[in-house]
Amino acid sequence: MADSPALSAFCIAGAARIAHSAGMKPPHIRPLRPEDFDAYCALLQELVGAGKVLSDARGAALFAKMLAEPETVILGAEVAGQIVSVASLHLHHNLTYLGRPYAVIENVVTLASQRGKGLGQAVIGAAIARVWAADGYKVMLQTGRGYGAKGFYEKLGFTDSDKHAMTLRREPARA
């Protein structure tokens, strides 16, 4: 991960700049709330498909449980009152690096109609800013090989040069 709070500020400022050039207000980045459940499910359906998102009452209860986890935050970009981009951030405590935490970002998605406006960049920037504010020493994420997002993350400073990400799955990866 590239250095810094400066990168986080760059990501957020980039979204503001893109919005301004398009005559839009900059996105409001905020933690999701229980009332954002339907919007969150719609975004996740764009990510993994409609049949793989728990969007019923059980899902709403699980969403509330996720939001209550003290070291997890789901950040969203809100535009015109609608959540249009999200990322889940999980902070993990650690004894290495003198007890500094590390973080994992998951489930990053922007509505297809809103892509290219800097919203994902702003959400990731806000997530990174939270990690640095907690004195975290690294941020990790994984992206599928066939989804075309690797370049997006590389532009934000992420690299695959020092780690190999591996997964063990009970179900096959999404197509």
C-alpha cells in the first residue's frame, strides 16, 4: 500500500473534483445505518448476483449485527440521498508491528450507472483514512482476476508485489 493520509485525501479530493467537473455535489461518505439495508443489498447484487445476497428479514438482522461489530464499518458514498458505492472495512488487532492493527477491505462495489465518477475512489480513500487514524500499518484487499478492478486498486497505491493472496472456498468463485 502506498503511503499515507495524503493518498486518502487524494482519493476523496479526486471524487470531489470529478463531481465538480460534472456539475454535481461531491459525494457524502458515511458509515451505513440499518435503514440502508435495501440499498446495500442492491449494491451487493451487482457484485455477486441476485441469488447470492441474503436480502430478507434474516439478512436485515445479520446486517444489523455487522453494523454493531466494533471493528467493522461499511462505508457508503451517498449521492442525492442514495447509497451508490460501498466498501466494508475490518480492522484487526495484532501483536506484530508493536501491536498496530491491520485492515481488510471487502465487498467494494459501485452501482454500474455511477461508475467512473470517483465514488469508489472516495469510499476506499475514506476507509484508508480510518485505518491510518487507528495507526494501522497496512490495508489489504483482494480482487478477482477476471473482474477488471486490479488497475483501479493499483491507481490507488495497492500492489501485489509483496504478498500472495490465496483463498480456500467451500463454493466456487463468482463467474
